[in-house]
Amino acid sequence: MTWAGLLIALLGALGYALGAALQQYEAVAAGASLKLVRRPRWWIGGVIGFTGASLHAVALSFAPLVAVQPISVATLVFAVPLAALMYGRRPYRAEVLGSIAVAVGLVWLMLLVPAHNVVPHLGDGAALAFIGVIAVIAVAAELVSRRLRGPAKALLMSVGAGAVTASVSTFVRVVGGGMQGDWSRLLHWFTLAVPVLLVCAVVLLQRSYAVGYFGIAYAGVQVVDPVTSVLAGAILLGEPLPANPSTAIPALLAGALTIAGTITLGRLAPDHSRPAAVESIPVPPALTAASDRN
């Protein structure tokens, strides 16, 4: 069943990457506002992304967080080139290298976490405390980001988006993995919390995309989401973390690679939905003189 979950997660992650690229293009053009609902391509991206997220939810019903999350991280390698194609350009070398570094670092880090498919259980008190912590992170990221510009703003906003996205994955894991064939277990406030948290995550994602730095915004979400999910799985759901000292050095190396890739993406110029004006292209003096004689 775990392998089935991983294959479903891969399909879902690819769909999520394509949907994110489409929506980022529209968010830059229209801003993170209600104008987006009048843009068909944003809706197409949303449908594709929602399909990917739904497949991710199904995957979490078959496999634990620590096994599913690395799959979604790896699609960063595809998401950034897809976004570049949306602007009619080839991906920058730094985009490709940075994306690969983040993806490899995170997958490496996640693979150090021992996979152990335990039945998830979460009490009401722990669930409310978890939502409270996530809310504090999201609000703090939003308030501080208002004083920032450029890649720092995109990265910080993606922290809040990634944290809320991780909460969605956690509750989906609890609901889906805890069913054990009993559909009556869906009649719980956890099930209602999933769409509410999902809407909040979508809004925060659009705001981070609208800054214009898709590479760092997407990478930020892909870093914060799995790390937060793994911590939630270990602290709240009893999923194991690496306890062997021999994994400490590889974990540090994986973390350093991830940070280096994120910094590389953060140094790139923002994407814009409109090409540069034709008037900005300098005209050779010889051509100007020839046109005057005519």
C-alpha cells in the first residue's frame, strides 16, 4: 500500500507544480486580489492544482507523512522551469541549479527520517494547540513581510503559506489514515478543518506568488511544508524521527544544500507578466539617420 501511495503522490505533485506555475503567472499580472477570479488561466491552474492536492490527500491515506512529503518536494525541479516557460523564456541556469539543490537537499533530509506506518491519532486539545501555533506563524510572517521587499518578502510570505499547507497535510493524514475502513470517522470537526485551512493556504500562496519571485516562493513553501509536516508527524502523531547519531552529519549536509539552493533562487530577478516595452530597445545611430533622410 505504501508504494501505491508514493505513485499517487508523484502524480499529484506534478499536477500541483503545473497548477502553481499557472496561478503564479496570473497572480503577478493581476495581483493577489479578487481580480484573479476573472482570469480563466488562474481557474485552470486552480483546478489542476486542486486535482494534485486531492491526489496528495489520497496518497496520505496509504502512506505516512514522512514517506509522501519527499515526493512533493522533488517536483520543485519541474515547477520552476514550467514557470519560466509561462513567460516565454528558457529557465535561468541559477533557477535550475537552485531548484535541484533544494529538491535534492530536502529529499535527502526526508529520507533520513525512518518510515513507519503507524495509525495516526490526534486529540482535540493537541489539534487546537497545533492550529494555534500555525496561526501565530502565519500572522507573524504576514506582519513582518509588510516591511520587506523583493525576495525577502516572497520568502517570508511563503513561510506562512508553507506552515498552513503543512497543517492541511497533517489533518488529512489524521482523517484519511485514521479511517481504517470506517467512513463514520469522517464525521468529525477535523474533516471540516481541512477545507478551511486549505482556503487560507491558497490565499497565502497567491500573495507570495504575486511578489514575482516564483522560484523562492515555491521553494520556501516546499521547505516549510515538509519540515513542519514531519515535525507534526513526530510530535503529534507518534511518527519516528532519526535517532541514530550517524544521521546527524548527513542531515546537516542536506540542510546546507537546501539553504544554498534557496539563497541561489533568492538572488534572481523577479518575473513579470508583461514583456519589456519596444521603445526601451536602443536604435543604432546609423539606422536613425537613414530613416531621417527618407
